[in-house]
Amino acid sequence: MSLFERILFVLAGLFIVLNWGLIMTGIIRKIIARVGMRRGIKVYQPYINLVKNFSIRSQLSHGVMFYLGPVFRLSGGVGIFLFMPMIYGSEYWTNFSFTGDLILISYFMFFGMLGMALGAGEGGHPYSAIGVSRGLAQFTAIELPLTLAILSIAIQYHTISLTEIVAAQQGGIRNWTLVTNPLATAAAMLSFLGAMGHSPFNVVMAPQENPIGPPTEYHGTFLGVLQTNRAILHVVEAVLYMNLFFGGATNWGTLILKTFLIYFWSVFVGMVFPRFRVDQSIPWLLKIPLAIGILAIIIFMI
Amino acid sequence: MSEKKDIPEDMFLAPENRKHTVTGPDGEVIHVDPLNDYFCQDLPKVEAPYKGVLEKFLNWARAESLWVLAYGTGCGSIELPPLFSPRFDAYRFGVMMRPTPRQSGVLIISGYLAVKTLKRAIRSYEQMQNPKYVIALGSCTINGGMYFDSYNTINRLDHYLPVDVYIAGCMPRPEAILAGFNKLKERIKSGNAEGANHYAENLEWYKANQKKIIKDWNMPTYNW
Amino acid sequence: MNEIIEHIKKRFPVYEIGEGPNGVILMSVEASRLVPMLTSLKTNHGYSILVILSTVDWLEDCKFQLTYIVNNPEEKRDLGIRVFIQREDAEMESIHTLWEHAATFQREIKEMFGINFPGSPGVDDQFLLEGWDNKPPMRRDFDTKKYAEETFFPRPGRETNDPAAYMKQKLYPDE
């Protein structure tokens, strides 16, 4: 396959992921509304919001970093996508995955946050600074158990290539990491709750409250880019967890079903539990998931 | 009390907004005029809408995605939270509360507006970005309502901000507010809701009215 | 209750003792004796809470009436003390030393009635009115309706009608 073809398929994959992300957001919000006995938004409301945000006529800037913040955030999400093998066994949908892609992807997960922190800091709004400091502190705590789980898997399968990890899990549910390495799965799925930004770990954005967090000053196209990124990011992070623990996907149908269920796990927990303060969430993440993660490594070291 | 004293120009400015000098670390003296240095002094421009089908499509999107600034001025603000409860559920109309004026497109003036609050409402309105709409709740915003002879409550909101939809009542029930949202949607879809451009065109008239009653004007002419 | 009133009567020149709504005992005292009296009530008789400090403008008598209502939480009893001061250059002794929150009441009264309380913290700061340059608005010689009509662009079509005259004109237009 020529490079041109590959790029074409990457763009097509990005298009599918973006649309699935937007629709998934709509479906999830619909489900949340039904839980609260409401009718809820239209399923295609995220599209309307996106169009509306891109159609804002006047926009302000606070400087260069203010422009670059959403761009960095978007490149974080797209970066994860670029090196993520989406469909196992397919020649077309493996994107640019290579032998060490797992390390690069876990780097990209933090990259977007840092870019956003710079941009939001230049916005100058105090709520942005509060949101950014909360977000970075909490995300560090989220990364630790996830990294331990990834290390555990790397030790287990003797590889840091996502394709090979997925390949090792083929052949039925008994070969999934979920079964062969339940401790790493538990640690990572607990940290996943934090990564998705739903309650109990949504103090960073604190939606519908005064401090909306980092994007306080972002509007119009900036916000549209952030929304685009969030749709992509939710799907690709779910795909990462799917590849690591739930046997990957061999076609788009499986991928959509599995990512929805994985994402729904964080929503499900969020519907049941109230919000942690940041001084509660970080100790919690550093206690239970971290302990499980260390256990997952020790078992394979022995 | 009643006689006017000689008022210095920066009398109403907050101390940190007055002109002052700062000495740098190597002894240089820097003159700071915060109103000019920290705030944008530009005036708003008329942003011409697109023409034809494209603008119709964008107006449809704007109408179906109304992001309301969560800001209450009077007694009407207590009628807004029920809108998002299961009984009324404004989300199904694409209405959503946003906590920051930058991201919101609709400003609801909910009830009587004291002069002190008007100043904040103007600041919030001006920080919103161009396609922006104002909904005025209650008779107080129409003609003063029961506060028509108050020394501190404005009578007609449309002299200070371009109002798109008035919702009569004292106070209007959430059903009436939902009807008002639908009215606003019709207005946006028909392309008549160009309040922001109207405000930019008639800025002098609006500013004269505003400055007539806000006597301690201690902010830039237009708060970006 | 009567003991306290008798006790106060002995020490302070109170007059016009009467009963207000909800069993509040109201009494008047000379302005100069107010602070010693409140101090005594607070320290000796358990009236430890200042409930409200309000003002009435007696325009015809050229006087302001200040009403201090204090509460005894143990006996669950209120006591109202009235003070009359001159309307011209009105000034009153501050009681923020007895109750800190009195400073807020006094700041509001200064703004709304123009009564000065020298020494009260922040008494000259703006409270509700920002940049007010007219007569204090709660004074009765301040015509709020005229001020509102001049300032706030009244919407036309808001004439009020005397109901009797209006109905008569509507039902019997010929008479």
C-alpha cells in the first residue's frame, strides 16, 4: 500500500472516529437524560453545537499560546489516533502503528493536557488557572496506575507494540487480558474513570458551575476545535483500552460496540457516584488503583 | 449631600485601575494606564451575515443550539433552574446553560434590573460574541413593572440593550419561558435577530443611555 | 420584664414606654444616653443580639427616628429603643463597638438617609448605590417618581386611572 493510500485511509478513519465520537456523546447524554426521567437532547445535538460554534462571527484572542492551546489539544487526540491500530488484521485501518507505539501513545495522552494548560494560562482567567492546576494534578494521578498496568502487560506479553498485544489476545474471550491479567485490567479501568472526566472525577471541568475549568475563555472556533478533539479523544482512548484489555476489534462493528461499552463504564459509574473534590480524587487514585497496579507488576516479576 | 463637588476623573475607578507608576527592577519608571493598557479600546464592528442558503443553515444551527449565560438579575432567575428539571427539560430544545459569557449566545435578563446590576449585565453582554440574543423576562424589563417609580430600577431594557424577545408576566412561568425560547428560534431562523449588529450600529445611542444612569463609569467604553 | 424596665427607668431618662407588635416593648431615650443604655442592656440584662437598626424619616417634625431592636436569646424577648435626632446635618453615635455588624446597618443608613455615623468602619463606602450624586433616596423629600421619570425613559401608555371615574366614564359616557 502506497503512502498516499495510507494517508487516505487514515483520514477516512479519522472521519469515522469523529462521527462516532459525536454520536456516542449524543447517545450517552440521551441515556443520562433518560436516567433522570427527561427527554434529553437530540442525538445529533453535538453536530449542531459544533456547527454553531464554528459559525460565531467575532472572536477574540489573548495571544499566540491562546491559539495554540486548542491546536495542541487536538494534536494530542489526533496523535493518539495516528499511531493506534484500529482494526486488528486489517491492512487498511492500522494507521501508522509501529513497534513502540504504546509508549508514544501514552506520551500523547499527556501532551494535549500540557498544551491546553499553556493556552488556558494565557487566557488569563482565574478559573482557567484553577481548572488547569486541578486537571494536571489529577491527570498525573490517573497516569500512574495506567502506566503500571501498561508495564504489567508489556512484561506479560514481552512487547510494547499494540498490534502484537492485540494479536496475543485473539482466539476467544479466554485469551483477553481481562482474563489473563485481571489485576492490570482493574487498575487501568479505575484510572479510565478519571481519564474520561465524568463524575466522580469531573472536578476539572466542573460543568454547569462557575468554574468551567480550562476552557473558560475559549469560544467560537476555539471551542469547536476543543469539542472536535473531545469526540476523537473519547473514542481513541476507549480503543486503546479495548486493544490493551478487551481483545481488540476485527471489524468496525465490534469496535463501535466495544468502545461504547468501555466508555459507558465511566458514564455508569458517574451516574451513581457524586463528584470527588480534587483533594479526595488524587488520594483515592493513588491508593486503590495504584496498589492494584503495583500488585499486577509484582505478580509478573515473580 | 446634594451639591456636586469637584469630581476627579478617576474618582470611581478601583485603585488598581487608576493611572500609576511602577518601578522596574533596574530602576526604570513605567507609567501604567490600566484602562488603556489592560483593556481593548476597540469598538465593535458590524459583522455582515452571509447570504443565501449558507446563512439559513447557520441560523438554523444557531437557533437549535441556544447556550444561555447562567446569570440572574432579579426574581426571575428563580424561574430558570426549573427549566432544566425533568418537568420542563429545556435541553430537548437545544437550550443549555453555560457559566461563561464567552461561550454563551443568549443573555436572559430575568426580572427587574437595578442600575448596579445593569452595569454587570452590560459587561456580560459585551463579552459575548457576535450572534448574541437578549431575552427579557417579566414586566419589569418592559415598562418597569411594579418598580416603575423606583429610584434605582430601570424602566425599559431596550434603551440599554437590544432585546430580541420580551416574555410578559410577573413572573412568567417556565412554560412561558419555553414559549419565549421558541419565539427566539423563529426569529433567528427568519434572520431578524441581528441584535449584536444593531448594537454595534447604534453604539453611541446605547452608550449615551447607559452612561446617563451609570454615573460611576469605570470601565472601557466597550468591554470586550 | 417590668423589673428591667424599672431598672432602666431609674438609670436612664426613658419616656414613651409602650408595646409594639408581637409584644416588643418600645421606649424612647435621649440620643446622648443611647450608647450607655445599650451597653448596660448588653452587659447586665442579657440583650446580646442587635436584631435591626432601622430609620424613619419624620419630615414634618424635621426629625429622624432610629430604632434599635435588641434581643435577649435566653428570655426570648425583644426590646426596641427609639432615638430621635435632628434632620439637619443628622449625626449619630456609632455602636459598632458593641456589635460589629452594626457597621453594615450604619453604612446603609448613611447611604439611604444621609445620617452620618463618625468612626463607623466603611461608613462612607458605596453600599447599594454606585456613583449616586443626588439626595439620599430614602429621604421623604426626594421625589422618586419624578426622578425615575426623568432618568429611566418611562414607556408611554402607563397612565393610571381612578377606578370609580374610569368605570363611570366607560359605563355612562354621556353623564
